[in-house]
Amino acid sequence: MTANYTFIYDGECPFCNHFAELLEIKSKITNIKILDGRKNLTLINSLLEKGYDLDKGAILLKDENIYHGADAINTICKQISNPSSSLLLLLSKVFRSNKRTKLIFPLLVRARRFALISRGISTSLV
């Protein structure tokens, strides 16, 4: 049985936005839904109540399981095979390693915050 995925990201973050777009268009994952967290605040609030803060990283729903931050990126990158984008191929190879993902991910969160603050956009979604 094939798993169903929902990838939730911050639509105001240029990096998150580009990654989500690549996932949707170039990843060849057919059973994935991509959601902008800023446009789905009811879902974001329910996830926040469970301890999953989109401000601290993307969220991946895989059937009944919830992955957050580095775990979300690592889990979805393991599903990517033969993407039609060289950037997505590179990202999937880098973030397929759990160790590398956990090492690099805090830098991505800081880059997101910097990008949002420099654009005058709140880093918090709720």
C-alpha cells in the first residue's frame, strides 16, 4: 500500500516556496499534497496544539504519522527518485542522510527567518 503525504510549508519563505514547488512539479511523487501553512491556519493551529510549530520547520503528514523540521525534510527526500530537476536531485541526495539533514537544518531555519525579516514579514504564522 502506498503512503499518502501532505507537505506543509511557509508560503512566504522564498526557500520553502521553491522547495515545495519543486516537490509538487518535479519530484514525481504522485501521492503528495502541498499546503501553504499561511493559507491553512486551522490546520496549523491544530498541529501547533500537538507541539508542531511551522516556525521551526516544515511539517510532513504521512498517513497517520507527523514529521517535523529536519525529520520532515529527511523523510520526504527519501521518497524522491529520478526527479526532473537537477536542484531537486541534489537536495534529495543531501537530505536523504539523516545525519546531514540534522546538521544543516538549523542553518535553513535561520536563513528562512532572515529572509522573512528582511522582507518585513512575520516569522510566526499564528
